[in-house]
Amino acid sequence: MPPYKFYGPVRDSEAPKTLGQWWRGESITESIELCEYETTYPVFFKYLPREGRILESGCGTGRWVFHLRQKGFNVTGIDLARDALEMAKAYDPSAPVLLDDVLHSRFADHSFDAAISLGVVEHFEEGPQRALAELRRILKDDGILLISVPINNPVRRLLFNRLRAMYAWYLMRKGTWKAVAFQEYRYTRKEFRNYLEGAGFEILEVAPQDFRPPKNMGLYTDFRSFQSRHKRWELNALGKLVFAVLRSVSPWVACSGVLWVCRKSPCQVPCGMR
């Protein structure tokens, strides 16, 4: 079966090349503060090179660029969302964020020691292959890639996806299906592992991605009835109870995404999907 395709109202979508702009509605300062709430935060400092060049491919407003540079890393960001980059430049005119295409950037082969891609490649309806090939191209031999995508976790497979299917059926009955557009793929770990290995990457570590309490990403994103009315990225009392129960079973049950740590593998033949 192909990866799960997530559809949503057209009004929630952006231009095809700049989907996933979850940063809208937040200040740069608020976005930067969220970095330390990521459950995968320690993984960044375990693998990112202190001395090498790092590219964030699809940086949005540059929250990770700003945060990692504050920690002493040499990071450059690229994105096609002009308004996001304008926000970053307004926050810091010297910010190394550039208008560029994650599918075909300006950088020469083997330009970076590491690359970061967080919530980007799932938004290409044709699949992540071109984005992965570009990330591999700009990485040096044995370069490190940190990449995250939404996960089709058990809660989504058993409940959320079924509710979305009912919602789509309802829109079709009303004759408003045209108001729905593709937004992203949600992958199982096996599905995305196949893409990464086919693109010429060796898997080093896999980690569930979400926010640490009191913040939350997975249930907060999927179920509006669990969202706090007063605090962004926080659950209400019922949501916190449900999340605590689910997390006691496994951190994978309801997490928002999965972070993959990879190394660029040498290829004896041209790399690509096998």
C-alpha cells in the first residue's frame, strides 16, 4: 500500500511549493523557544558537527537556524516562502536564510557536512525522492542528515484516518469535495526507511518526534477537541489525560512524527529508488 495521503481544506493549504507552514501565527521568539520542547532535541547535539557547515532545507522562519547558531553551529537556511524569510530578516537582518528551492538549490555538490529537513519532504505529492536526492547531492561523503516526517501512528491508523475518511465522504455528499486538497503524506517507519535507503542513506538512529509536556504536537494537531483554548501547542485537561495514558503504552502510539538520523552512503552505482 502507498503511504497515507492526508487531505485538508484548501483554505488551510499554501502554494504547492511552500506547504506545511505551521509557523503561521507565531512570533520568531515563540518559534525559537519551541526548539527546546522537541523530544528529539538531544539528538541534534549528538550528531550535528560543531565545526562543519550545516544546511536547513525548508527552514521556514528560521527557528532552528537561529537556535543552533546561538549554540555555536554554522547553519544556513533555505526556503521558498518569501513571507517566512522576510519575518526572519526582520528579526535579524544578518540571518543566513536564503530564498532557494529544496528540490534544486544553488549549492554545489558536497557543500555541507550535515543537513536538516524537518517536516518538508512529505508535502510533495509526487513523493520525497527528488528532495532526498537533492539532500544527498549537497552533502559531503559520510555527511549527516536529520530528517523528520509525520508518522502514521497507531492512533491515526485506528481512529483519526477513519474519521477523516468519514469527513471526506461528507464533503463529497455535499458536493464540496473540490474544496479539499492534498497536504501531506504520513508514513509508517518501514515506508520511509525504504525511501531513505533507496536514496542512498544509512540509518543511524530513529526517534519519535513530539513536544515535551506541557506542550504537545501529535494529539494537538489531529484533535481540536483536545486543544487548550488559551495556550498554543498545549492540550486541555482531557487531552492531557488521554496523552498520558497513550504515552504510558509507548512513545510511538500518538507521537506526531519520526526523526531519522542518516549518513550519506557511498554508492557503487548511481543512487536512486530501488
